[in-house]
Amino acid sequence: MKFTKKIYMKKKLFKLFLCLTVIFFTSSQGLADYDKGLDSYRNKDYTTAYKEFLKSAKNNEIDAQFFLGFMFYQGQGRVQDYSEAAKWYRKAADQGYVLAQYNLGTMYLLEQGLVQNYTEATKWYRKAIKQGYAGAQNSLGTMYEKGQGVVQDHAEAVKLYRKAADQGLAIAQINLGTMYQLGQGVVQNYAEAVDWNRKAADQGLAGAQYNLGTIYQQGQDIVRNYTKAFKWYRKAVEQGHAGAQNNLGHMYDLGQGLDQNYTKAINWYRKAAEQGYALAQYNLGYAYYHGKGLAQNYVEAANWYRKAAEQGDALAQYKLGIMNYQGKGIVQDYIEAINWLSKASEQGSTNAQIILGSMYHHGQGVVKDYSEAANWYRKAAKQGYVEAQHELGMIYYEGQGLVQNYRKASEWFRMAVEQEFAEAQNNLGTMYYQGQGLVQSYTEAIKWYHKAAKQGYAEAQHNLGLMHEQGQGLTQNYTEAIYWYRKAAEQEYADAQNNLGLMYTKGLGLTQNHTEAVSWYRKAANQGLAVAQYNLGTMHYQGQGLVQNYAEATNWFRKAAEQGKKEAQYNLGVSYTKGLGLTQNHTEAGKWYHKASAQGYTNAHFQIGRMYYYGLGINKNLIKAHMYFNLSTSNGLEKSINAIKLVEKEMTPKQILKAQALATEFNKQ
């Protein structure tokens, strides 16, 4: 709901003054041509009226000059021509004709037949004001309020509005009431706002009736009174006031002072929406989107959101952007989503800013741009939007599009934790745990993990369990570790499921139970966690908690190995070497040993050395065999010492030196 802006239907108002006042100002004129013209005008014989007024005007009859200007302005008896209207108004205005002075000022203001010129507009308004003309007082007040051609001065605007309002000019009364309502140029005073709006409302001005309805509906410094709000809205809607129609719909929508009735709400929203009232178009779109008072219809929702969005309604722009983003009611279109979300974001919509930031962050509809993502996150974050504060912290933490800066990351996380944002609490805990941009403190880490864990944040529950298990910052307590692991595991947090499985495997804090261990490993493995896939493969391989099954073991080892888990790569190699659960294949074994070896896995070094020594799946190569045995020895595998002694018996000193050099080079990689 919006309070009516000061210059309520300004253009229509100026025309209204022209139509209402001109006849009465000129009816007393006595020249024959003018009188004939006036009689013809009253009889709507505009062609004859024009001819008679023209003859009179050429004789410098001031009323006739004004009337000619008016007829050209309205297009009565002649083709509408603002330039001609201005010409004749000027002739009358130069002779002091107040309505001509006012109308000429208005034409300069609105750029009608003249180059827009605020200075000229104020000049002619001031001339009319000297004659006490209320319309000019009101219009010049508006120029002071907006700072058009004069230095913006709300106090001067109030002064001029008051002069016109005291003469009973309804539009000035509503403008003065609004200044009191907003506290511009005067001390804010809702009682005065009500008083001046009531004066205008009693004259039948729909905008004032709407304003009174709004004040009573919102209870602005006065007792909220839905009955009075309804009364004034009804008066305004009888004149077709779109804002009042919308707000009346809103009262039915929420059941404010009357029985809630979605059907009636929709009826009033639609009336206002069909008049082009943006807020009503949004409300109608919202009703279609959520199926309130009518059948849910995303296509219609998008249609009405678009109408409001095209008028600049930020909320509608955001909603339309989201519908394009999600593909609801319309074909998913990230480019259109970016378009509307950008428009809403530029108007300060925090919801739009964070979604727009996310789209730049992830490259949806645009080229991935971390810097631009940070820009939009920052705008929303500065407005206190907690998700944006957290996302901006993450960008600084990860150094995406910005120089990695743990200090700034912690600052944004800290802003988010002030709003109890669990993910930020967890991340701040991690920064304390690892000493990233902060002095390492397990105590502080536990504090923040605990805050997030109590809110049900699974990762924090897991982290808290890990610290209890390892005794970091507190006394080691397996029971507490299990408690927190289980909470996170029950939320399908894979790492916690795997760790709970390990506790069952090892019998830490509970009775050892391989069957339970397998159950938890499987839950995590099915989510794709490599270490759980490896552990489940190991249980199948060893027959712990289930029937030994080499085929299943190799299946899970392969899944983990393909994710780079070196222990699984090695075990898969062993399975191929021994033909456990699959056909023996030394070439495949060598492939997986090499993958594990590249990650520095000692046992894999040894197995590759053995393959080169015996020529298993590859050509025998004593230098390569020595190299890999050497690598496994340097990494602490004792059985490699005997293997080196064995292979050196078949090598020359030169070959041994080359093998050692290759091992040294490998370790440098």
C-alpha cells in the first residue's frame, strides 16, 4: 500500500482547472464577437466559436485570446496544437490574465508545445500567484518540493501548499496532508495529515479518500481503525480509484475488519490491475501463483507479474525473475531471469541481489563471474541479508574472484552469526579450528560448532563429534562423539554416517557391531562418499558384518578408486592381481597400482616394483623394479629392503645408479 504522491494526477488536474474555471472567468465580457463566440462554445458549436473568438482576439480582446489558447489546447474546433495554444495564452498572459499565466507556466513545465523550461514555468506561476491564484501556488509548491528550477525547499513547498489549501483547493490540501504525513518541511504530524486529507476528501477528491483509508488501515500514529479505512476506501473506489480498489482487496485478503474473503479480494485486485495499477497486478499474480481465491495458474501468475514488472515494481520483477529461473509457468530462461533480477536488484531488492549473485557465482545464464557475484552479495549483505553475508564470507574464504582473505571472511561470517545463521557459525568454528585468519582456538571452535549443532546443522554436529572423538579442546569422550555423529548421520550427513560406522567397527564408546557398521557405511557409500565406499568394500572383502563377497568388495573399491581414493585404488589392484571377485588381470592391476603410486601410496610402489621384476602384465625391467622398490623403502616399507637386495644381484652398478636417480626424480614431483 502506498500513500498517494503529492502531485496527484497532475496533468489531469491542470486540464480540470481549465475546464472548470474558464467559462466563469469570461462570461461577463461584453464585446459582440466574444459574446457570439461564447454562446457558440456553450452550445458546443466549436467551429463558429473559434471564428468569433479569433475576430475578437485580433482586436486584442483578452478573454478571446485565452479561449483560443484553450481551444487549441483541447483540440476543439481545430486540430489540437500546443504551439498555437501557447501563442494565444502568452498574448493573454502578457496582459495579466491569471488563468493564461498559470496555463502557460504549466505548458513550460510539461513541455507541451514549448521547450521544457522550469525557469519560465516558475516565472509565470509567480505572476499568477501575485494575483492569489491557488492553482499556481500549488504547482509552484510542487516545484519546490521536487527541486524543479528552484533549490529544493520543503518548507517553502509547505508554505505554498498551505496558501492554496486555505483557499479550499483540494489538491493542495492533499499535498499539505502528505507533507505532514511524511514530515517534510514540517514536524511529522499524523493528526494534521488526517485533517487536511479529510478537507480534500470532503470535496470528493478520491486520492484524499484513499490516503485517509491508508492512514486508518496502517494505524499511522493514530489508532488503527479498519471500519474507517473501509469507509474511505469505499468512497474512493466509487470513483474508480485503483489504489483504493487494491487496498480494499487487501483488507478482504487478510480479513482486516471484515470477514476474510479471497473471492472479493481477487475481484478488487482485478479491477485495480485492469486499470494498470502495478501493486494490484502483483497481488493478482501472487494469488494465481499460490492459488488463493482461484485455481493455481503459473501462466497467469507470470502474465500479471510481467505487467507489474514492466511498470518497475521491484517485487514483481523479482518474482518474474524467479519464475524464469525455476521455469514455472514459462520456459526456464536464465537470461530472462538475469534481466528481471537485475532490474529488481538495482532497486535494492535483497532477495533479487542474492539470487543474482548466485547466478554469477555458478554461471547460470551468464559467464561465471566471481567478482560480479561478490558485488551483488555485498549489496544484499550491507542491507543485513544474512545469506548474502555468509556467501560473501565464503567468496573471501575460498578466494573466488577476490584475493583470498581470511580476515574479511571471518568478518562477514561474524555478521551472519549475529543473526544466528548456523552455516556461518559452523564456518567460523572451522576457521578457529584451523587457525585461518584467527588465532587457532579449539575452545572457540567448539563454541561455534555447538551453536550451529544446537540449531540442527549437520556439518557442525559432525565436527563437534569429531572433536569429542579426538579430544580436541575438551576431554576425549566417545559417548559424546557418538551422540553428535548420530544426530548428523540421521540427517543423511555422509561423513557422520561413515564415522559412526567406524565407531561401531572399532567398538569405541559402544559395543563393537560390524553389522551396524556395515549399515552406516552403506548409507554414506550410497551418497558417493569415497572413504565409506572403501570401508564398505573392506567389510565385504574381510567378511565382517556380512558374508564375505569379493565381487561386492571390488565393486565398492572401484567406486572409491574412481574418485581418487588411493587405498581403494591399491586394493582394486590387489583384486586384479589375485583374481578376487573378478578375472585376474595384471595389466588392470598395474593401472590401479600406478594411480595409487602417483599419490605416494607405499604398498603400490612395492607392487609395481614386483610387477617389473617378474614381468607381470608388462615387460621385465630391473631398473624400474629397483626404482619402485627404492620408493617403497624410502617410505618405510621394510620388505622392500630384501626386494632391493634381490634385484641388485641382477643389475650392474650403472643400472643401480640410474634406478636411484629415477626414484629421486619421482620424489621431487
